[in-house]
Amino acid sequence: MCDACVVRMVKERLSRRGFMCGAVASVAGGAVLSASALAATANVLPESVSFSNVIDLTQTLTPDFPTFEGGPAFEESYEYTFAKDGLNLKTLHYHEHVGTHFDAPIHFSKDGQSIDEIPVEKFVCPLAVIDVRDQAADNPDYRVMPEDILKYEQQHGRIPDRACVAMLSGWPQYVGTDKYRGEDSKGVLHFPSFHEDTAKFLINERSVYGLGVDTLSIDYGPTKDFPVHYLWLGSGRYGIENLTNLDQVPLAGATIIAGAPKFKGGTGGPGRVLAVY
Ligand SMILES: [Zn+2]
């Protein structure tokens, strides 16, 4: 349990800075929380969270980080330099869907929520990691099937309510190589992701907020019509793409803290994604 976090949260719980810490530790430190503070979080957060490890699920974003379209992830220029101006400050130019980033419902729906409109409690979730590294090693076009979810549940229990379900394919090892995008001679990409039947299953049969992948897209590389994007985002849920380090968290029992950006009207955007366990 994060004792320091609880102590700090109690001291600072009325401040904005203390909120995230308090949210994660709310039940672990429940004995020292006021009833009103508990009531404010009881309906929206996992029942119990304590942790001693923090894992960064975020890729370091560099200009040459692989993108879906194949161009640079971003361009940067210095507006101020320490040598000349006494401070460093850059201007970055990028589109919303680069690096470890979020897909908001509006990205693939007519009037879904934009990234700033998603309630923050949906960004602190039980994390279920579906390990398909063996399947993906044999087939770069592998898609996580409903059977993979059922097999996971046989070993780890039912996908928790309000979860984020993430695919562990092992693809981050290919960042820096052509295999991450897997573009063939016809321009078709090849990397694993989720099957639309699995999206339907998680939407209809489970209670899940987020879908995460350690590849470029919540649809697999060769897709032509993006059925998972339309289904998942169209149902009001969000996606996270280009995650990493999912092999460093337990397949069940971790909590994801998905730090989405807050651009007004944004269709998504890069963020900082952590897991604690
Ligand atoms: Zn995206």
C-alpha cells in the first residue's frame, strides 16, 4: 500500500493536486477518509486499489516513432534556447494520433464524446492484459478473439467491471524496425489487434471502458474498413494505441491510470499512461 500517498492525500485532499493520489488510494486509506470523500468516489472507482509498483505504459515519442500513415510523428522547432534566451521552449507540430495516444468516441462516430468530454473516472480502471504473444509471433495479422477472452477468464476470473482490456502482442520490440508497421509491397500493413467479434463481445457481454493495444491501431494492420473503431468508439468507449511494457504488469490485478489529454473537441491525442499494482 502506498502509505505516503495516503498521508499526502489526506493533507491535500481538498487541493486539485491531491485528487489523483486520493482517487487511487481512496479505499486503501478509507479509514482516514471522510464519509463525503468516500461517497464522492464510491460509485465510480474500483473497490480496492493498493500498489507498490508503478509501470510506465507510454512509448517515448520521437519524430521517427512509427505512425499509421508512415510520416514523421511530429516536427519540432525551438522558439527559445537557453544559450540565447535563458530558457528552453519548443514548438511541436503533430496530429492527434501519434505515439501512445487515445482515440475518443468522436474519432469514429458522428456525435460521440470528444477527448475532453470523457469522464475522468473512466481513466482509472482495472487492467486486464490479454497475452497473445505466441499467436502474434506466428501470425502478424493475429486478432484477439472472444475465445482468448474466455480463456483469460478461466485463468484470471471474469473481466472486472469498468476495466480497460489491453492486448499484449510483444510488438513494442519492433519499434525502430519496419516490422512495427509491417507494410508489404502493396502498401498493406501487418500487425495484430482485436477482432470485431471481440469488440462486440466486450460491449455486449462485459462492462468495459477502454480497449488498449501495443500496436498502431485497435484494428489489425490489413483492415480496410476499421470495424473495431466503428464499433468500439461508436459505443461511446475509448481506445489507447501504441502502449508498451504490458509484459511488466500482472495479467490481472493492476490498475491503469490513463492520462488522456484535454483538448477541447479533440478526437484523441498523446497522453501518459501508467499502471500500478
Ligand atoms: Zn488513434
